[in-house]
Amino acid sequence: MTPRKWLWLLLPSGLALAGIMLLIRVSYVRSIFIFPDDVDILIIISGLTLAIIVALMLILAQVLQYRHQRRYYELRQAAMAEHFRFLRRLDHQLKNPLTALHAGLASLALTLTDEEHRQMVNTLEAEAQRLRRLIFNLRKLTDLEASPLDVQVIDVAAFLGEVAGLAREWPEYANRRFSVELPTGTLPKLVGDQDLLLLAFHNLLDNAFKYTRAGDSITLSATIDEGELLIQVRDTGIGIPSEDLPLVGEELYRGGNTENIPGDGIGLAVVNAVIALHEGIINLESRLGEGTTVSLRLPLE
């Protein structure tokens, strides 16, 4: 039994003992054969003293825990704020040079007549475009920290239907086995920022389609588990190496088996940020070569 459980056991016990002895002390049925006067007064005082000590210990334990949690929260918020400030500075420093580079390469491509040189410039322009998209996604990630949530009541079934509808418009949909699994009956309402949640689930399904092959299956499912909304995206794709699994949610990090697949390592970081803003939990399970399951738990209305 933990110390806290002992404290919660001793506190009511001490109060109960003091209360019983107080009743005996003042009742008409009290007899000196039960407790002599000096003894029962001593027991009452002991019981009340024990109760007071235990109460003070509980209060002290709660205060210390609160201070520890507050300190952890303050340090975490300070670290996140510094992290986002760095990303904003990076965005500011790179935006103008990349714009100039893109414009210069586009103009240069128009003046070249040699096909090999044109191809080289086109390749450089494509990489510049990729860097611009990366900066845009980093900016979008930093905006999440500063922007307030536009909270509304969300119909989960309709929302997931919209998410699935967007996925069915992607070119990869034609050669993937995509399905949606919802429980029978009406799902409870979800309170949150629908646009941000749509962005998060768009990124999850985008990853699922990106890291699967023709013929693989992708499943979007929702259920109620322990009073929370559990939404999962499961696929039978290439999976994630075990050494990469703890790191794939960090900005710009990509698994070692994704070298030939386009991406910038931002998508899952955005998902993490959105789910954290909604006080949810994300869990990632994967086996290399067998597939990945992303589970999101969100508090309900």
C-alpha cells in the first residue's frame, strides 16, 4: 500500500476513533467500567491529534505535488516557447532568400537553351520549392502555439466521413483498400477545433497512404473506450524501424526506410501539437514491413 493510501486510511480512522470516544464521553450510557475518566479523555485527545497530523500531512503532500506539477508545466511551457521562437526566427531568416532563389531559378530556366542545363535548373527549382513548403509547414506548426482554439461541438460520424471523403480524392486511393469502421448507434459529441482536428487526421491518413504500397489496406476506425473517444488509423504498409519509433513525432525527423518517399517530417509533429491542444493522447505502434497503428484518445463532451 502506498503512503498516500495509508494516509487516507488513517485520517478517517483517527476521526472515527475520536468521534466514538466523544460519544461515549457525553452519553448517558457511559460507564466508568468502560473507560476511566483520564483514559477516555486521553484517547479523545490522541484521536483528534492523530487526525490533525494526518490532515496536515495530506495538505502538505498535495501542496508539494501541486508545486512539482506547476514547476514541470512552467519548464515545459518555457521550453516549448523557446522552441517555437526558434522556428519563427528560422522562418523569418529563410523566407526572403528562398523567394529570391526561386525567382532567380525560374528566370534562369527561361534563358537556357541547353536541355541538360535546363534540367539541372529545374531540379534546383524543385528543391527550392520543397524548402519553401518545409518553411510553410514549420510556420503552420508555430502558429498552433499562438492561435486560440475555435471550439465547437463536433458530430464525430460526420467529421470522420468528411476526413474519409478527402482521402478518397487522392490518387493513391485507387490502388489501396481503404475502409471506415464506426460502431453501431450514435457516437457522442466531441468538443474541439474542427479545422485543426481535420488537419491532424488529414496528416495521419496522408502518412498512411504515403507509406503503403499498392494493394495494402488502410482503416480509419472510431469507438468509445473507457469514456474517451478512441480513433485509430491502421495500415499494412512499410512500418517504422523500432529505433525510429520514439523519434518520428519530432519536427524534421524521418525514419531510415523513407529515403525514396517524399516528405518533410512535419506531418506527425503537427498531429502531436493538435492532439496536445485538445488534451488528448497519441500512441504509435508499428512493426517494420507489417504496418503501423496510430491511436488517438480524445476527451468527450
